[in-house]
Amino acid sequence: MKKSEFTGKLLGLIGTNLLAMLITIITLGICIPWAICIQQRWYAKHTILNGHQLVFVGEGGQLFGQFIKWFLLTIITIGIYGFWVKIKMHAWVVSKTELAK
């Protein structure tokens, strides 16, 4: 079994989070999906599982569509669907994460 490890460093994480935060603040939150994708791309780039590099292939536009759907479902269900949003978000991230070729 090959080694699994995370190679990210603190300064890289701080820089990535600052960029995501600036994108979110400058766009008044509209570009949160793109900020999330930037962060997930960084995490995947620094994650090795059984000797295989991960790559995040999700796009902000795809996630934006999901956000709209989740928002509308939360409104329609008077907030009840909100309990599932975090799970749906994680499932979306995992579905867009692959082994590098």
C-alpha cells in the first residue's frame, strides 16, 4: 500500500483563504461558489491517496446552479431543506474530485 499524505503548508492555505475571502467580499457573496472551488482545488492539489494525486474538476458556474437550487428548496420547505445543504455540498465536492491521470 502506497503512502497517503497531505502536502499543503500554512502559508498556502492562508493565501488561498484570503483570495477566496476577497472574491466573496468584493462580489458581495455572489461568487461564493467560485471561492469554494478555489479552496477545494487547493486541498485536492495537496492530497495524495495511496500514491495518487487528487484533482478537483468542479467549476464555480456548476456550483452556482446548485446553490440556486438548494436556496429555492430551502425557501419552499420553510428552511427544512437547509439541514441537507451541507451534506449535498460535500457530496457535490466529492463527485467533482478525481484521481489525477
